[in-house]
Amino acid sequence: MKRFKSLLTLFLLLLLASALKAQTPCTLSLDSIYLDTVLSNCNHLYFKYKYSGGTPASYKWTYGDGNSCGCFKPHNAYNKNATYTVCGKIQDINGCADSLCLPFTVNCSNPCDLSEIGIYSYDTVSYNCRDYEFVAWISANAKRKVWLFGDGDSANTTFATHTYFKNGQYQAKMIVQDSIGCADTANVQVNVDCISNLPCPLSILSMDTLSLADCWTKQFTAKCSKQPLNAWWQYGDNVSGMAPLITQHTYKDTGLYAIALYVKDSSGCADTMFTHMPVYCSKNNQAIIGINEDHTLLLYPMPVTDELQIAGDFEGQVIITDITGKIVLQSTLNQAKAIPCGQLKAGLYLLNLETENRTYKSKFIKL
């Protein structure tokens, strides 16, 4: 029995020695790691390396800032100035491996070179000839983001819709900034060429008024060359809004009221017509003699583009507010009764005219 155990031990030792003799020695070596000076910049480092003694089958890189990869072409973007230990490990198909670690220094003089601020992608889509959608995908560290639409308007979001009211070529821009003022921009050219700049097929042919059984209630009837998409009535008593071409309105006081109708179709084509409506009613609904002219305040053209005119003999201070009540323009009414409105954004505004005797109020639309 002892002789058998001795022979078995000898056999195993001979077998192990044979296996060790047959094993291929490990010669794979990672000889060097160095910068690719052509591709690298201040903080985005691209690495090259040399090896010998075999062919790597796998790679493992660590960059010293917590980032790593198993890539064939190692590179890394750093966001702080410092010296980082970059380590590489290579291994062949037999499991033979070698590794090497070397220091690399990031030293950017411009802090924005280290910022991750950026616009990754952006796009714009046209709903129709005037309405556009803008969208951008940006880095998470953006503290300020704004779309500038090229017509004086803007939006502080990455997704926005915007309507252009005039034909032309607009240079829209997305701007993002981080907490230290580093920024990135993206430019978009928008060409607005709507058919409404051709002869407008929509026009107001007539606007008639009719007193109903109740003296204070008036019926307004307008006829257009085609059915408009929207019709906006201004009744002259501080009341206005969307209504059909045939509509009614009840007044609360006597006076000569300035009536305006603004219509618009789906292509943006628009027209405006003005008239005056006298209301002569007593408290018992009977007609009376005499007109309270305090309500007369006619604004034109409607809608306004550059200059707003006030019909009548008025002198005083003009205050224009937006729909939130914010004062956007103050002016003294001159002899030409003209108020410059070119700098106002498109929208609905309230005009207050303060004269020596009273305050007049009216609304207007700016394109």
C-alpha cells in the first residue's frame, strides 16, 4: 500500500512538471501611455499607448476622476484643474495581463474650458407660415436658457412656440449659461413668407347698426368678402371681445361711441373698419336730445403696427399697459395725435388718456 502511494505521488509530480514546462511564458507588456497632442485640448485628453510581447484582447482604463472605460481608444473630459493618475490594463486571450499608471496634468487658464455647459441638439418645426416650434436639448448645469426669436420677442424655456406677424428673414438663437457665465449658443434661420403679404382676400364690406326694442341695446351687422376666422368687436365703452359678425351690445350711458371691428382669416390676412354709434336714451328707454361726447375715443389704424392715432381734439398724458397691468409706454399726446408703438410686442393693450377734465380708456391690438 505504501509502495502504491509513493508511485501515485511521483506520477502527479511528473505530470505537474510536464504542464509547467509546456506552459507559454507571459510576455505581454504595456510599455507606455502618452497624450495624443493632435486631438487633445486643455481639458479633453486623448491617450495613446504602446505595447509589446503579444496582442491585447481586452482593455481597462481608469482616468483618476472616477471615470473609466473598456475602450480601444481611451479619452476623457475633465472639469477641474488637477493632476490625475491614468491607469491602463491590457490582457491577451490566454489571460496574460500587464498594467501601467502615469500622471497627467490638466491646467486650463480659461474656467469656461472646464465647464460642461452646452447645447447638444436643437430643432425648429413650422406649424404654418407664421407659427413655429423651437426646441433644444442642453446640459444639466445650465442656469439660464433663452430662445431669442429675432423679432424682439423671447422665451426662457428650451421648448417654445412663436408667431411671426411680418414676412422676413429672422435669426433665432438659443443661449445657455452656467453659474459662472460660461455660455453656448445655437443659431436658427427662420424664413417667413406668408401669402397674406399678397393682396388680401379678406375685407370688411359694410358695418351697420340697428337699435332694438330696448333703446340701450344695439345690434351690429358686418359683411365680409369671405368668412373670417376671428372677429374682434370694440364697442367704445371699454368693452371688447370676440363675437360673430352679427352681434348685440347693451350700453349703460348715453354718448357717441367709437365702434371698431377687426377680422382675420387663417392665413393672417386682416382688415379693420370704424364707425360711430350714437346712444340717445333716457332712463325709461326713451330717446333724448343731447349727446354725451365723453365716450368718444377713436383709435386707428386697428390693429396698429408702428404708430397709433387718436381721432379728436385731445391733449393729455397717454399711459399704455399690457394685459397684466404693467406700464409699457408713457407719452404726451402731440398735435398730430400720434403715439409711437413700434417697440411694443404683439398683443392686446389698454390705453389710458388723462386729460384736464377726465380719463379716457380704450383697447387696441399691436401686430
